[in-house]
Amino acid sequence: MAFVNGQLQAEFMARVRGVDPQRCLVVPVDVGKRGAMALVADHYGKIVVPPFEFALNETGFAQLTAEIARAEAARDAAICRVGVESAGHYHRTLAARLRAVGLEVVELNPSAVKEARSQQLMRRLKSDARDCGAMAELLVRGSGRPPQQRTAALATQAAWVAHRRRKILAQTALSNQIHAGLDLVFPGLTGCFSHGLEGVSLRVIMREIPDPDRVRRLGVDGLVRFVRRRGARITQAKAAQIVETARQVLKLPEADWNAASAVLAADVTFFFALEEEITKATAELSTVLPDTPAGVLTPPANASGSPHPNFLAALLPLNLATWGC
């Protein structure tokens, strides 16, 4: 017979079929930032251990396991399932410790917990215990799945993917601020380039001379030499376009321009620091991905021998659900 929640629910129901519901216990744990709340109930819905709070440390862990052991002994439990909501990261260390001492632990979908919490029966519980009550209902129904067990390679991948994703999001937001800053400090400069902040010569200018007065004094030949000495390519035509933009610029009053320039310099420095972290994360991932189920080969290197910065761009999208993160 098919079950609504699939094979995992079918397997659980097969385990409890014929077992006295009083001997089947569920332990919903509502985890917060520094503490948690739990209760113990049987499959009739009767509370065996009333809701109690405990700290997310070794003392609190000992309190939780002691209450579970007491309930198991009182009911001669045949099955005891601990359930946590898989929202955020606060539950992960507790779930790992519970599994380490041999308890059965499952994670519950946050949307399912929210839906169960709204049921009429949950109103009989105090508001701070309703999440536990909702999770207990789900556990009795056989909802939940075991926490993902990661190999060392998968754990490393997940950590670096999350790190890389956060830095990409931060750099994307910062690039918008830099565009706004350049529009105040050097209006029209970004309009000379068609690829946002990716232009190598643009990066040299915004990092070292985002000043239309200096660019105007350098002139076309001077700007070409300045950029090329820093390892970037720029054509005479592009340099001429930038110099002409500098000549036509509407500049802020000196006090305003100096303030905007200082903020822009700070943003640009942070932007390149984030880029270094993204490159580092990409390099770390390039070494671990061959050992994961993805089985991705080592990326091609650029001229300097380091992984190409655009490698994995298609493999590591911002939506990383399929990467176990």
C-alpha cells in the first residue's frame, strides 16, 4: 500500500504495526539559538514527559537524554523517535550528538510543522509548546527523514559551497554600491564598459585612479601606459573614450567628492577581498569535487596555474539545494 509521505513513512508504519501505541514514543525538540524545548509523548498523543526547556550544551544534552531514558523505562518503550525541525543550522549539533548515543533522529520539514501547528488541537497547548505538539503529531504519522550523513568530502563541499555562495551574494550587493559610488566620483566611467565591473582596465582605474582630474591630466597616452604597466590591456580608442568622459564630467563640490571617494575606496577594497575569498573557495571545491557523487574533474588552470575563476560557475548556482547545502 502506498503512503502519502512515501517509502520512509511506509517503513516506519511497518515497524509500529502491531506494537502497543503506549510503547511507541516520540520526542519533538523545538531548537532555538541557545536553548530548546522538548516533550515526550506516546502514539496515543498522551504526554509522558511534559514540555521542558534545556540549554544547547552538554548539561542540557544530559538533561534531555535523562528525560528520554526515564520515559523509555516507564513505558518499556519499543520505539523512540526524536524529531527536530530542519530549519537553520542550530539543530545540527544536537541531532549529531543524539545519533552518536544511539537514538533514532529524524528531521521534519518546516512547512509541515507550520501547517500542523495551525491545527485546532494545538490550541490546547501553551503557545511556546505548540511547535513541539505539532512535531509530535507529525512523528506519530511517520513523517520525517534521517539527517543526511555526509562523507568527509561531502561535508567539505557543503561548507565551501555555502561560504562561496555567501561571498557571491555579498559581492553582488557591493557591486551595486560601487556603481553608485562611481557615478558620484567619476560619472560616466562605467558607461565606457559593457560588462559591468568585469573589465580589467576598469578595475585598474576604479582601484587606483577613480579621479577624472587625474585621468584628464594623464591624457590618452598616459592612461594607456598607466593601465598597461599594471598588467591590463587597453586600446587607444578605449583610453580616448575614458579621457573624453573625464573632460566632460560634472564633478561634485570638493568636500562631497572627497567623502564619496573615501567610501568608494573602502568598497572597492572590500570587493576585491571578497573576490579573493570566492577564488579560494572555488580552488578548495575543485580539489574535493572529484571525491563526491558529482565526480567533477579537476578544473582547467589559468596561465598562473591556479583554477580558472569562472570554473564551477554553472555547477555552483546560488540555489544549491541539489548540492546538499
